[in-house]
Amino acid sequence: MTALFTHDWALSLGAALEASPLYREAARRWEGAVCLERTANPDDPAPSVAVFLDLAQGHCRAARLATAQDHQQARYVISGPLTAWLTVLRGDEGPTVALMRGHLRLAKGLLPMLLPHVGAANALVDVARMVSPPDQLGGITTAPAAVAPAAVEAAVTTDRRLRYRSLDPDAFSDHSVPLRLWDKAKRYGIWNPADIDFSIDGEQWAALAADEQDLLLRLVTLFQGGEEAVVIDILPLLDVVSQEGRLDEQLYLTSFVWEEAKHVEGMHRFLHAVGALDDNLARFHSPSYHTIFSEALPQAMQALRHDRSPVVQARASATYNMIVEGVLAETGYHVLHEILVSRDILPGMQKMTGLLKLDESRHIAYGLYLLSRLGIEHGEPVWNTMTDTMNALMDPAVAVITEAFAAYPADAVPFGLSPAPFVDYAMTQFGRRLDRLERAREQGIAVGMKD
């Protein structure tokens, strides 16, 4: 195998990029040279060295060891120790997650402008893996930690059934995060989709340009499919919480299911009101969207039906609460808010997205609580599972955002939008959730709602 960050490796990588139709398609919107720099550190004292790649619209026009002039010419310089590059090449961490977590550093260029091209970055890494196969990269293992055999299923014993948790003096503690979320759900989650008036939305919809209708329809369709998916997939988690006898969490999760169901109804009512329902709306569901909603989400949630172990619960919650809700749903509401509120259009949808946003904030707070509780109670296997899951799914989640914008010419996205601010928003929110979980891990205190 050709050693990494050598002249021969640079040539091999450049030739492989130029020959790859998958890279050509993924990077067709990319223009600009990059330097990939391996920096020295105490564990790897070898001098720093960089590979220069002159990339343009899916082609690699030149590849070599970088000179000082190449560093000046490069649009981006991405730096990091060999261990960080190996982690990315082995697939333990996506390139965007590595940048966000500081394992790799953007020594030149602006991260918000780079993030919309996550698909191109992933394709480049995929090609690099073919040049340097992961199983030949030595030094870092990527084999997933063995998951302990499924825990013995909790039985609803006679003792459990005769002992009703709600009769305990402390059953409704004011300090319980789930019960505080339950109280907020009762206060702020009581709304009826049928009461929202979409009549003005229908009138204004007809006056929108065709490409503006297309973008809004794309966003709403992504929501609608996602909301229906989470309604279908939430029930195994509710069953696990019930079987463990966690009354406070079970009470809150009853509102969780109800709210997700209302979101499905509300989106459908909007689509019906503007006359946009048809049999082909699934055309807006991109490959990365299917990776999340057709594969990762149902697999993680349905696994709880036969394995209720803490590790499997952590994988399910990280997928559902942190990625689907914390990255995709929250960023989607942010995009819609920018469009609708800044232009003061579609008042019915404005009202509904405001209500949905409040609901989702409670759902994410519960996910933070559940993950931190599981990690504190069961230790490293759970913490590792949640971070591995979030790292693995962050790239396709960001790609869902960039693929939505990639359907339009880069200089003519409807409403004058650009994907960069929204990808930056998604990454910022993701980083904040990781930070809160890290603090919970250090302090041994389950987090959730912000006081």
C-alpha cells in the first residue's frame, strides 16, 4: 500500500478522483484547490506535509505534494495530525464532524462556505479509501465495539403490577425533567391542526413563482415524510420506558406521540389547502434522506423490540432525538422561518411552524435527558454509542440539507437563499448538544431543559 501523504499517494489519489464518476457527480458544483495537511505532533514528530489537489467541477486537474505557492493558491487548507486523518479514512468520523469537533482544523478558508459541499467531501474521502483501503491503514481500529448480548427482557411481574408508582409520595417530583416537560406539554402543546386557517396561504401560494413553490413544497414534503416516520417509529421507545417502570418518562412520552401525530395532520392540511398534494411528492426525498429515514431511523428504533439494553436505547435516542429532530427538523424550521417571516407570507404555515418548533424543543430536551441518564447509569459503552451514532449520521444529515439546495442553480436559489448559513446553523446546534452531553458526562448530572 502507498504510504499516506507522499508524492506517490498524491498522484494515486489525483488519478483516482479524475477517474471516479461518483466523485465527478458529487463535486460538480465545487470549484477550488485544496491542501490536505498532515501536521506534526508529539505522537507523530515527522515534519508537516500537505497534498495539493486542484479540483474543479468534479475533476482533479493536478495532484502533488504541496509547495509554499500551492498553500497560497489553495482555497482551503485542512490540517490535522495523522491520527485524525486515519480516523476519517477509516470511517470512524466523517470529515465535517472531524472539522466541527476540532480533530481536523480549517487552517485556511471559511467553514460555512465549505459545509454545503459535504457531499463532495464525502465522495473525496470514499475515493481516498479506495486508494488506501481502511483494512490496510494500521494503527487505529475501526471495528465497532462488541455490543453485549441483549438484556433479558423486563417482565411485567406480579410484584410490578401490584405496585403502582403513582401512589408513591415522590411520584410527581418537581425536580423530574420528564415531568417538567410534561407540564410544558400540557401548557403549550394543546393546539388543534384543524383550527389553523390556511385559506390565505392558498391565495398567496398561487401568486408565488414556480421555483418558489417548488422549494417550499420540497421543504414541506421532507417534513411530512419525516414526521410520519417518527410517529411510526416512536412506539418501541415508549414500550421500553413503560417496561422499566419509569412513570415520569412514560407520562411525558404520551404527549410526545400525540404531538408528532398532530404534525403529520397539520402538514397534510397545509398541502391540501394550497392544492399541492399529488402521488409523486416522494420525488423530493433524496438518497441521504433515505439513509436517515428509510434505514437508520427504523433500524435503530425497531431494534428496541427485541433488545432493550442501554446501548440500543442510546443508539435509538441519538438517531431520533439528536439527528432527526435536533439537526434536520430544527434546521428545517429555521429555513421556513427565514422564508415565511422575512417575507410575511403563508400566515397559516407561519403559525403552525411556530407551534411545531415549541413541540420539538421539548422532544430534544427529553432526548438530552435520556441520553445523559443512560450514560451516567451505564458508563462508557453508552457514551461511546451515542457519540459514534451521532458522528456516523451527521454527514448524511447535512447532505439532506445541501441536496435540497442543490436542486437549484447555485446563483438562483429561490428566495435568494444560500445553503451555507443553514448548514452552519445545523452544525452549531449539533455542537451545542454534544457540549451539553459532554458536560453531563463530566459532572454526572442528567441534562434536559435549560433553566
